[in-house]
Amino acid sequence: MVPADLLPQRLSEWFAARGWSPRAHQLAMIEKAKAGRDALLIAPTGGGKTLAGFLPSLIELYERPPRNAPAGVHTLYISPLKALAVDVERNLMTPIREMGLSIVAESRTGDTGEARKARQRIRPPDILLTTPEQLALFCAWEGAREYFADLSCVIIDEAHAMWPSKRGDLLALGIARLQTFAPRMRRVGLSATVDDPDLVRRWLGKNQDPPPEGGGVAEGDGEGSKPTSTASSPSGPPGHLPLQGEGLSVDLVLGSGGAQPVVEVLVSGGRVPWAGHTAQHAMAEVYDIIAASRTALVFVNTRFQAEFAFQELWKLNDEGLPIALHHGSLSAEQRRKVEAAMARGELRAVVCTSTLDMGIDWGDVDLVIQLAAPKGASRMVQRIGRANHRLDEPSRALFVPASRFEMLECRAAADAILENHLDGEPARIGALDVLAQHVMGCACSEPFKLVDLYDEVRTAGPYADLSWEDFETVVDFVSTGGYALRTYDRFRRIVEDKDGFWKARNAQAVQRHRMNVGAIVSPAVVNVRIGGGRRPMGGRKIGEAEEGYFEQLTPGDTFVFAGQVWRFNSLVGADAFVTPAPDKDPKMPSWGGSKFPLSTYLAGRVRKMMHDEAEWLALPPDVQEWMAYQKARSLIPDEDEMLLETFPRGKRFHMVMYPFEGRLAHTTLAMLLTRRLDRLGVGPLGFVCNDYALNIWSLKPMDELDLNDLFDQDMLGDDLEDWLNESFLMKRAFKACALVGGLIERRYPGEEKSGRQVTFSTDLIYDVLRKHQPDHLLLRCARADAATGQLDVARLGDLLARIKGRIRHAALDKVSPFAVPIMLEIGRERAPGDAASDMILAEAEEDLIAEALS
Amino acid sequence: MTTRFQLSDCGGLAVMVSERLVLLRGSGALWLEAERALVVADLHFEKGSSYAARFGQMLPPYDTRETLSRLEAEVAALAPATLIFLGDSFHDGAAEDRLAADDADRLRALSVGRDLIWAVGNHDADGPRALPGQVIDELSIGGLILRHEPEPGVQPGEVAGHLHPAARVSSGRGSVRKRCFVTDGQRLILPAFGAYTGGLNILDQAFSNLFAAPPLAGALGGKRVHAVGPRSLRPD
């Protein structure tokens, strides 16, 4: 029975009327709220998590005495997705109506109309549902302090997806600001299962609070809407999680888990291909499995894979099953159509990318298929959680490996999920470009004193260790650009008055800041429109694609997009014009989509599995055979060793390494090794990388090289610095930091600056700044971003430390079984960069000369 | 008519413009050997600071000294007797006043032992006021006519800037976008020399009425100027 002092009768009756009783974690959240404690709820999807977050607010609003003055916002809910905020508004209004409560809950996103936004400012709803970007806009509004003075609670949904990112940094700063406005505000986080909840607690909590008295973990006991629900949780027994986070101001509440998921690995026709990413070989079987299920989500890792799988499935679709496609390049309208059809239960399968990793609940999904390897156990648990949002039924998931190394990875991921081991994340240090944006926002809102803002910022978890020097550097950057050449002191964007208060210089500076708020920087995109001929007219928009994609195409080329074959006609401004080409075989060049690196944890498991022959028995016969051949012809390294093979092939000499650290870290390693090999005079000619291995080939043999020297950790010093400065990756990272930090702007009042223009000018700015002030704040930010994101330098550092003195060299006379997959990838890659761009120019020139001579 | 060109030892490209041999330098400058004249277009000095002055946008204020370094390197390499600025040398009318003192000194130093000629452009219609040199509208030199903005119609021997030409060059390997010279053998347009100057694709309409024959692009690569024909050009 529910204690009456926890749940008012009106609410208990609502539960009872549905034949439910409140779950333990829902009651625990109410207790935490009554005690005035911040709380993080970790529970799998489908456990009534959202309601658990809102119940304390509903109770407080229900019990609140009538007052004369109109009340401000009571609860602010923040979701990473606009669609989710709108969805939760709808889902929340249902119980509010059914309970007969007089509570107003409204969403506010970038899509909300101006009239509604204006009304929300004058008459705040009791519960406001919004996004981190809207919160940042509120923080830059002069009315913010008064507006949020009555705020009792902030709820962060999908906290696991937000905290380890720049958006998470911005959000943490926004929460710190809210706490200043409303000192008694409670913080509530809702999160899916994570490896280390303390990291999320630290992010969510108020730094510098004394350690909690009696804080700690409350356990849900699994008592759910149906009495039969038991079984262990995908989040593991509560004891697996650290029980006490020392010095954390946020209490942890664990939801009960559902049934153990059923995870299988599909070995289609008893064989696994040597190489590849598409799992084409298994498509017929995948189709049959879809046909035998109610509704399936088919996850892939890239947009290219999504388009490909969608095509293949429809080729086989004799029964005409409603199979849809969903990825980030499709137009928002098209995606919404698919989502709506899904919600109505009209679809049998959706082929999708990470766009459907989280968000709206679909009760009918009974199977999750992962085409090609999952790359990380945590992401996979999220994806599996999309199936069967009913706790008592196990989620079903099927992995379809596309190659032999992927087979190992899928097996490792399936085991990890069953054993409840998830990928760890490193602790987050708040980005300084994000802080710059926040400082400018604060100055737009109200005058501040430096020391006060510094103290406030450091209460945000990611900025707990921010030094005063860095803070001053950031403020100087916001004010004058932070240049050693003090040219801009007279043009300051924020100015200090005689009493030591800082504020925005003028209304123009404020307006420009508000137009450019946010920490998400998307690559420049072009609209894909139907139209052709010499003077294309604005035809129907079928989606968006990254600018670089069309740069590889020549008019007349065909490609697959939105599940159809199209002919590319022209690129005019920000529009790519295409016409349907239904009978053509698509040329289908490589399609940029997000490619996830293999998680460190999963990589470790794969290495272990490879070394342990007992584990081979779980693999299909052809994969076992492959590994046995490898053992006989080359060698299988120990778990803590790295295998390096050298062998000649044709006129070239190859060096193939198997670190299993993911494509990003491998690419960085290959770039650095190539520089060293060049200095050693072996004439490296090229390299290719995948998630498992890298392959460098050269003019001269590499058998005799001193490998410990070659892989010495000092390559992360000068070699890295030299290469990085020239790298297009740095330019891209710099552009993102310059946008977030407010150095350049996405939008000017009255005009849209196209992504194309931004691309060009930031490269120029980067080159000039690097030469004249290499220690500038934004270059520091860009280096830090490149090191963690694009280049995975941190991981490369760990790799070099791990393999020091543990490189097993096999000098072979021909290619080994393990090396076959990476040999097959040669020719599919191209490395952009200055050398490559000169090569393009030279080739174009040869073309001209040939033309002239013919 | 095929445009005649020849690679030179210094990485430049020698081309005929209206029966006159000129050298397109890898820096984007034009070298007239017989006259020992170096021509540069569209330097846009103080473009960075113009954003701070107008919008409060704090772009790195180092573009002027970067452009100056490039210019000094060319002067050191060629020792020109005349240095000709082909207009839009300053980004706006107040740019000269915003020059940092040491940058202004470097500019003055360039005038020692040689003539400075400032053709005016649309950004700097009055030319510099305090700096040494002669301010002109246009100039005839060695059978060529040098002016900022290309005139419409057939203009044999015209050398101009203003348009900031850039080429998107494509080969089987991919495509790159580079600043470039563009010429049909009659007229020559120089790339913008300034550190913060962007480029306009030479397939843009602005170029379409300037050339009788399909022009040749001299794209500025990392080490030299690459001759690129119409077949390898792409729109943006």
C-alpha cells in the first residue's frame, strides 16, 4: 500500500482506477522531493520514468494554496529533442486531465509560434517543457531572473545522452543560472542505464555542496503495474552500481529493470563474409524475420547503410510489407510522416540510424535488428530498449554482422549486454567556447560582477575545476576577441561600468547573440530538390544532405536518396536539383553519415575473445576456421599484445596492425606513423583503416624497423602537433568552436549566412590566427575537441601505453587471413588534405594537357 | 583559340595576354619582367577590423600583417621597381586610419627605392591619404591596361581584379576549391591577394560576358600555379 502522506488521495485513486499501483522508484522520487533533495533516476525505458519525474511536481501543484498573484513557472522540463518535449506535453496532459488537476503544461521549442512564446512570457504555464537551446535563450533574456523566481524544480530528461557533450556543458551552466534565480530549486535527472551514474550525478548536481546527509541510493523493488514483473534488470542488480557517490549533492534512485533481453547473432546461411559493411548476404533472412515479427526497428550505423538496406529489403518485398526509412538527411516532414505511421501501428519495419535511438515510445515494436556491428554496448542497450516497452516481456534483439571481425564484435556485444557491462565514458571537462557563449548570454540578461559569475559557473559540474585565469581569458575573449594585438579594446562587445558590473555593449550585440545561441554545430547542408534543366525552379524538397556529398558528384551521376534512385542535375546555391531515375543502377558514392567508433570496452572484449580459443566455439564454423588459419599462418596475439604483420604484395610492402581501437584512433595513428616512416626513408605510399586494423604500404620493406622506436609515445608530441596544425580536421573543429564561441555567426539580423560562406572564411581565419597567435583561446578549444572527438588522441595515447614492449611482429611472405579484410578496403578510401588537393589539381592539369595534345 | 601557357621554374605559370608574355605567380601576384613591375589585386587591408567596427564581431586582427608578409616575400624575391596595387587595397574608407602603427611602417618601408602605384577600387575610391605612392584610376604599362574593375565588352590587354576569381577543380579523385587567375589570352583577371578575401566561382555569371573563348584558370596550389581547363571546372 502507498503511504497516504506520500501520495494524495486524488492521485492514488487515479492509479487505482487503472489497476496500477505506483512503482517503488516513483514513490522514491516523491520522497526525495519532499526532503528537498536533488535526484537522478536511472531506469530502463517503459518503467514510468517520465511520470516518476513529474509526480512530485503534480503533487506540489495540486496541494499549492491559491494565491493572488499569478504564479511563475513551477517546473521546467528539458529534453534533448524538440519532438520529445512536444510528445511529453501530450503524455503529461492525459494524467493531469484524468486526475482532474488544474495544471497547465506547455511546450516551447524552436518551432513554437511567436504568439504563443509571447503569451508564455506574460502568463507562464505551471510546467514548461523545452530544450537546452531555449533555456540558453531564457538565460540571455532581461526578464529571466523574475520569470524563474518561483521555479521549484528542473527536470532533465535523457540525461545520459546530454551530459557528455557541449550541449551538456551549456545546459549545466543554464541550470547553475536557474539555481541563482531560484535558490530552492530541485534538480531532477532522468536517465537510461549508464556505466557510471556518478558521472551523471556530478554533472547534474550543484558543485561545492557539502556531502549529503543520508543521501545515496534508493532502490526500486520491481513492483510494477503487473504483479508478475520480476527478473533481473538490464541495469543489473543494484549492488553492481556504486552505492555512495562521495560528495555528490544528487541522490541516486534506481528503477526496477525489466526482463533480461534476448539477444541473438544471425549467421545467415552459415557463413560470414570476409569484409564489407552492408550485410547484403543476410538480407533475405532479415526480410523473413521481419515478415515473422509484428514490428521491427532495423538499426544501421550510417545513412549510406540505411539507404542501402532499405533498397535491398524492398527488392525482396514481394509481400509488399510496409517498410519505411528514417534518417537525419530526410526532410523533417518525411520523418514525421514515418513517425506518425509508426505510432498508428501501420508499419512492419523502419530502417533507421541513430535518429531513432531515443525519443517517442512505440509500444508495438517487438524486435530490434542491428545490421552491421553495434560499436558499443551502451548504445545497443538503448536500441534494444526500443523494443517492447513493457517490463515483463523480454526485448528481442538480433545482431547481423557484416564481416568476420564484426562477427567477433557482435558476439562480444551480446555477451556484454547479458552480463550487464556497459561502455565507460571519461569524465567531462566543460568546453571554454561554450562558457564564452554563456558569459555573453548572461551579459545580455543583466549586469554581472566577474567574481559572482565565476562562483556561479563553478557550481556547474563540468566547470567545477575552472581556473580564474581561464575564466578571465574567456571574458576577455567575449569582450575584445582576446587578441595579443589589443586592436579591439574600443569595440568591446561587453563593457564594465565604474561599479564593476559587466553588460552587453548595446542592443545590437544582444540581438546578434540571441540569434546565434546553441552548442550544436551542423555541417553545411544543401536542400535536395526535384528539378532539372538549365534553369531549375524551386521544386519540392525531398531532404537535406551534407554539402560535401554533392561535391563528389558530376551532373548526370545517379545516387540513392530517400529510398529512390535519383539523377543529380545541378547544385545552385544551397539547392541540389535532382530528377527521379528509377531504371538506373545508382552510382552511389560514399555517403557521409555518422560513423561510431568501436567503444573501448567492446574493443577489449573482442581482443580477449580472439585470444581465448574456448570462446571461438561460440563462433560460426567459417569464422572458427579463419581464426585457425590465422593461428597457423601468422599468429594470434595475447590479450594485452598487439599483432603487427609485415608482408610483400605485388610491388608494395605492407604493414598491418590490429589495435582494435576504432577507426578514428587508427586514422590518427596511421597519419603519424606515415610521417615517421617517411623520415625513416621507407617511402610510405598510402594507408587504410577500419575499426579493427590499419594497413600502411610502402616502396621499401618494413620488416627490419625498430618497432618500439616506431611506436614510441613521443609521437603524440611534436609529430602530432605538426600534423594537426595542417589537418582539415582542425579546421573543422575550429569552425565549430568559432560558431559556439560567437567569433563568427550563423545568422545575422535580417540575413541568413549560408554554411558555404562560413566554411570558406573560417579556414582563412584559422590559417591567419594559427600563424599569429597559436595560443588563442579558440585554438586551444579546437585542439581539445579534435583530441577527444575527431582524432581520439586520448585513446591513441592509451593504446601506445598499452602496447609498449608488447608488439608481436609476424614477418610473413604473404598476406595473412586476418589481413584480407583490410586489404580489400584499399582503394575505397581517400585521405583529404593538402597533399591530396594538390594531387587533384595536378590530375586536372594532366587532363588539360591530354586534351591539348589530342 | 587555345590559350598558350608554360610552367616556369619558380612554380609560376607564363601565359600570353594580348601578345604579351606575363608571369602568374603562385602567390597570386602578377609579374611583368620587362618593366620589373609587381601587380597585386584586392588586398582588403583591415577587413578583419572592419567587422569589429561595424558589428562588434572580433575576427583575428592579423589579416593585414599576414597580407603584408606575403607581399614582402614577393618583393624580396623579385625586387620590383614598381609595385602596383590594383584596387580594393583597403577594405573601407576608414581602414587606413585603423592600420596598426607597425603595419603602416612596413607599408612605408615597401616604398623605399621603388614606386608605389595605387589604382582605386570600389572599396577604396579615394585611395590612401597618408601613405606614400601615386593614386590613379587606371594605368597603361607595356601594352597592358591595368584597372580595378573589368570593363564590359572585348578589352584586349586588360588586367583587372575586383571579382576575386576562384575555381572548383574536379578530378576522378575529388574536388578542391582554390583562388585562381583566369584568362582567355585577351584579358586577365587576378585573384584576390588579401588574407581574408573569399572567392567567386569563375563559372558564375559575373564572368560569363568577359571572355570570348572558354578561359583558362591558373589555380593556386600549395607549391605552384596549376593550369586548369574548362572540362575540370565545376560550379559550387
